[in-house]
Amino acid sequence: MPHKIVKKFETSFAEWMGVASAFAFWKGRVGIYAILKALGVGEDDEVILPGYTCVTAVNPIKVIGAKPVYVDIDPVTYGMDPDKIEGKITKRTKVIFAQFTYGIPPEMDTILDIANRHGITVVEDACQGLGSKYKGRAAGSFGIAAGYSMQWTKTWTAGIGGLVSTNDKDLARKIEAMTEDLCQPSFSEATLLSIQRFVHRAIIYPATTAMITNTYRWLVRKNVLVGSSTTAETEGRLEIDPHFFKAMSKGQAKSGLRQLRGALDRNLAHRRQMRAFYDQLLAERGYPKLEIPDYMDPAMVRYPVRVADKAKILEMANQKGVELGEWFDQPLHQCHAPLSVYDYQDGCCPEAERAVREVVNLPTHPRAHEKHGLKAVNLLCEIGPPK
């Protein structure tokens, strides 16, 4: 049974989103797993998703026994290319995951039309899309359910954490019944995560991000810190951990509630301001900027830009203390196993693989301001766009 402060957070998030029901979990992928299980997805079913995502988004699909089927991306929005979806549908297709990559909405009208014509369920992967809008409608209001992440690098954070929202009463009833079986975080896990949140607030700034991120990843691999991903998850060991299906801690819920009291709205407004700043600055420099359709209004978790030499510019940024992200380092980000373990075949998503080679990310988070963005864009101009 979720703790009462967790239940309060779920209710408050549902009210903020304008949805009927919300459920909180230890990690975002636990929520995705809950959605799939509640929808009856299982052995021999197929789930369609973009071939440009995080490996932890694929793990719940594999763990539940289904097969991920990858669709190449649109090179502008970085979401699934809607013209390529129908070619991936088979009689076993159960779900289409509509991912808001970098916060940019996918073509929801087309995706919903395809799904309706084929009798397929749409679930929104809004882990990067909280606060984004498509034709005036919020991310999370299109499919039968949506999943959100509160991991360190997402739009808002409780260190780690995940939420699920739905307006479907039957699905909500099934997920609520499943939450009775959630295991609780241990005292040491919850305490360590609280300490990590405190440290994160104290020392993570644009100039320190690269160094501290590398240190954090090393400490997670050594099992010193609570990590957003386990070694088993990134190395392709797909047997389910008996403690995987875990509830959100009280500390995570309290962090989320504090942010819902105004900070989240300011956070989203800041990300929109940073996008406008980058649009204008890149245009002034003659550097290609994002050409997102006017009917899309993303609250961007990061601002993607293509460069001629990704490895070189990331090295330069690290040396100069300039925050620049690497998303994604491969089609299934941070996978340390052969991609074939996750049913991804090299060459199946050429636009995604090209983006992996070319895309770096400008910061949009609340501690990144125009002076930080200017440094990052100046660095971009030293390398230039792909030829």
C-alpha cells in the first residue's frame, strides 16, 4: 500500500495534469511496466517505439516478454516518422509508444489515426515531455495512459522516480490493484537518495555537470550510490529483479509536492524561454536551428543541435567546463550490451543512427541561463554543423 504522502502526491499530480488518476513509482520504467502489464501485454506481443530512445525504456517491454519493434525517426522532431509506422505493424502489434523526444511532441494526430484504424493501443512515453503541448493539448492527454520520469536529467526530478497518468477507469483500477504488490524502498535506499538530492541541489551547475556526471556514473557502477539504472539493465541481463516493482519513497513524493507548488510551472516557463533564446541566437549566427512546426509547443528537456564532429566538441566542452549533453550515445542510449539483445538490428533506423553521430544537446534546465547557453553556442560555432 503506497504511503499517504505518496497518495497525496499522486492526487496532486493528477489535479495538476487534469487527469482522472495518477500512480507513483520508484522509477519511470516501473510505471511503464505497470501500464504494459495492466494492458495485458505479454509473450509474443509487439510494442512499436522509436529507434532512438533510452535502453531503460525498452527494458520493461523485454522483461514482460514482448518484442520491441523500432521505427526510424523524423530528423526534425526526433520522434517516430509517422510515414514509417504502418510498415512495422503486424497481427501481434499490441501497443504504440509515442515518445516526446527532448520534449518535442510526435505527430500525435497521425499516430492516433493509424492506431485507431488497426485497433492498437497508444501509450505516451512522456518521460521527456512533461509540460509539452501538441495543438494546444498537453503531453499525457492523448493515449490510454502516459508515463513520466523524475530522473536527474528529466524536466523535474526527485533523483529518480516515475508517474503514470490515465483517464481510463478500467486501466486505473487494474494499476491500482497492482500497486498493492509494490515493494517498499529500504531505509538505506531512501536515505541515500535523499542525500543525493541534497548534494545535487548544492553542487550541480552548468560548469560542473560533465565532471560530476562522470563521477556519479562511476560511483553507481561501484554500487556506492542509488543509480537511475542498474548494471544489469544496461548490460542486457533481462531477468526481472524481485525488487524491481518498487513504490515511490516518502522523500521522492515530498520533493515532487514541493515542486508542484509553483516551481514546476516556473521550470517549464524557463525551458520555453531557453528554447526561444537558442532559436534566435542560432539564427543570428547562421547556424541551423530547430524547425519545429508551429502547432508543437515543447517544454524542452534539452535542445538538440547537429555538429560536424560530436566526439571533438564533447571533449572540448568537458575541458572548458561548458555544459553540453551527449543524448543519445547510440540508438538505445546507455546500452552496454549488443543492441541485438534488445531486437535492434544495425541499419534498421538510419536517421536515428545518423542523429547518434551528429546530435549534441544545449542545456535548458533552471540553472542554465543565457550566459551558459551563449558559451555552448560559441563552442558549437567552433566546430560547425555537418556538411
